[in-house]
Amino acid sequence: MAEDDDTQQSPFTRPGFIVGAVVVAAIIVAAIVLTVLNLNQDDDATPPAPDPSSSATSSAAPEPSGDAGGASICGLEGVELSGNVTTAPAAEWAFVRTVAYPTSPEFGPADTGSEGYPMCFQHSPQGALFAAATALAVPADSALVQPWIDYALSEGAYREALLSEVGGNTDSSGVRLQLVGFRMLSYDGDTARVDLAVRGSSEGTTITASTVYELIWEDGDWKINANVANPFDFATIPDTSGYIAWGA
């Protein structure tokens, strides 16, 4: 693309914005950088190569975590191995920088890692929803990115490849993200697919997008599922029709 075209684009397509926003293949603001990823899809289409020793499972359904009935690592009560979330859960809203995330004494986060990131969610559809919403917010603080993603990524074929994406400048100053809705796409107690509707703005430009998080229950908490190459999928959407309104 010519330099003259670059100067006329939305700020969401500028390299400086992307470098500041993308963390671990766009975990933090996957929705916001969609425009750029579309423009460069030929370059980015190939997913990270899995560990050869694990390649046999990388294209199949995710392996169960082995403790589908397990309680949370910090002792949150309540285990649900099936179900859905059809109404917006009650929540208190905390912030990582300018990004709000929901908190609940019932659903989590109920603990913090040694570096201060929120963790530990109920083994339930609601717990998975709160975990996904928290995953959107935590990387807004560059000091939390490395320790948090090391904890938040599950074991799996793509873990090392995804971890290798962490680093560089994670400054997201000037970026504003807001969770505005959700859909629970699937839940079986061992895995969950959570679709978050997110509104992002920068330099007067606003977009609305869908970000789908693939989660797996592992070691007593909801983790980002590193058994699949792209554990977060995203697309711009015209509006939030079909989503349950939820946000600070």
C-alpha cells in the first residue's frame, strides 16, 4: 500500500497503533486490529506451526483437560458442566487502565497472581464469561502482559508459538475499549466459546466487533485454549443485534 494511502486511513490501520495494541495475536484488541489483519491476510493466513510431537492432536477436537468436574483453584463454590448464560450477570466493574472488566464474588475473579493480574473463575458458564471478559482487559497494562499470558494460556500444541508473540511495545495509549455485549456460543463444562461484542475507538474513529474466545478448563481455572491455532477469532459487525447487552 502506498504511503499516501496510509496517511488517509483510519488510525486503526496505522502501524503505530497496531504495535501498541496487538498482544499475543490480538488477545487484547483483536477486534480493533481486524482491518489491518484483513488487509494483510495473505501474509498472516498461515497459523503458527505446532510442536511436531503434538501435531496429531492440533487439527482434532481439543483434548479434555481431565478434570471437567474440578472445582476452581481458589475454592470458588459451584460447578456446572452444562448450561448457558441468557441474561446479563450482575457484576461490579473494575478497570485495567481504561478497560473495564466484570467482577463477582460468585463467578470471579476471586484471586490475583503474584504479579497482580486477576485470576480464578467459577467452573460454570458464568465463570467462563467472566474469564473471557477479563482476558479482554488485562493486557491493557503492559506490566501484566508477560506474567498473565504465561498463566492464562493452557497447555497445548500452540502454546509456545502463541507465547512467542508476546513482547515489544504494548503501549495502548489513545485506545479506548468497551465491552458492550456477549453471547455464549457453546459450553460443555470442559470447554467454552464466548463471543464478546466490543466497541473500540481511537482518534475519533469507532468500530464495533465480535471477538470469540476459545476457553478450556485446566488446573482449576478457565484458560485460553492453546490446543487450537487461533483461540480468538474476530470480525467487525454492523451492530450488536443478537448480543445480550453487558458492560460498565
